[in-house]
Amino acid sequence: MKSTLTTVSLVALLAAGAALADDDDCTAPRDTWQPREAAMQIAQQNGWTVQDFEIDDGCYEIEGRDSDGREIEVKLDPATLQVVEMEYEDDDERSGIRNPAPAGTAQPPQNGLFGNGAPPKVQVN
């Protein structure tokens, strides 16, 4: 009885583990994959700036920035070039700010803290 219960428990755990496993893995056979250049064209068409291109879990993985400047990680099915998963890497860090001004392009506020808007000068004694 104990061995039957153990076997049933083990089978149930294995089934649950399979259900919780990553389902975004690409399973297309290697001979059906489109060339990397085609994936790069998809990135260009979407306005993505590619910083890293690699193969992960059988998918093409592109890391870079979208047309709004947000960091992205995109997984493409290498056979169909369809987006399997797309994550915005910095959503939590930027508190919803989508496209802040690049450093040095925004003027400081005129609130007295920054004086006339000129950068601060450091004096070393």
C-alpha cells in the first residue's frame, strides 16, 4: 500500500512540475529555422535596437531597446519568427516613466535650488 501511495504521489508531483515548467521554449527542429538575419530584420521593422542576440531555450533571444528607449528582452520562435515572449526589463525600476530625457538635455527646475540653471561649481580648499 505504501509503495502504491508513493508511486501515485511521485506521478502527481511530476505532472505538476511539468505544468509549472517554462512553456515559452521553442521546439521547432533546427532545419526549419529561419536565418538570424531574418530575425534582425524583424527587430529593425519593430524599431528595436539590438544589443545582444543569442539562442536560449531553442528560441532566438534579442536584448536591446524598443523605439521608446525601454530595455526589452524578446524571444522569437526561430521557425516562424513570431514573438513568444516580450519583457520590459526596467518597468519596476522606472516607476512608469516611459521615456525620460537623456542626461544633459533637460533644464533643471527654477526653484532656487539650482540657482540660475548653471551646473554647480566645486571649490576644493
